[in-house]
Amino acid sequence: MQKQQFQGNKQQVNINLAKAASIVCDAEGCDNDIFMPAMKFKRISKLLTGAKEDQIAPIQVFMCTACGNINAEFDIPNE
């Protein structure tokens, strides 16, 4: 794999993506390393926003293509 070059603040860094660690699904026994975009939706109360109606906020997450799991590092906290 070719080295990717990223520039920032006049300094150029070469990164060999072939040597970078892959992220795998954290579901027990899955270990798949391919993910696809998915959407979660949060309802925001009109009392918090001052709007006339509740608002819906779409949030993009990534789910495993093999089992549908969303790794904790890709997910939004449920508090």
C-alpha cells in the first residue's frame, strides 16, 4: 500500500496505512473489520431549544456489516 501524505502547519508527515492497526467489531466472536454508515436519532425537547416543537437531531454512527453492532467508540453516549 502506498504511503499517504498529510499536511498540516507546513509539516509533512508520511503514514503507511498498511502498518496502521485495523479497527474490528467489538461484538463477542465477530472481529469483522468492515463498517457502514447508519443513523441514530435523538429527540430534543422544545423546552430546551425554545422552539415551538420538539426537534429531531440525526447522528451518524458506523455499524458492523456482519452483525450490525455499533462499537462503543463509534456510538453516542446514552445518559
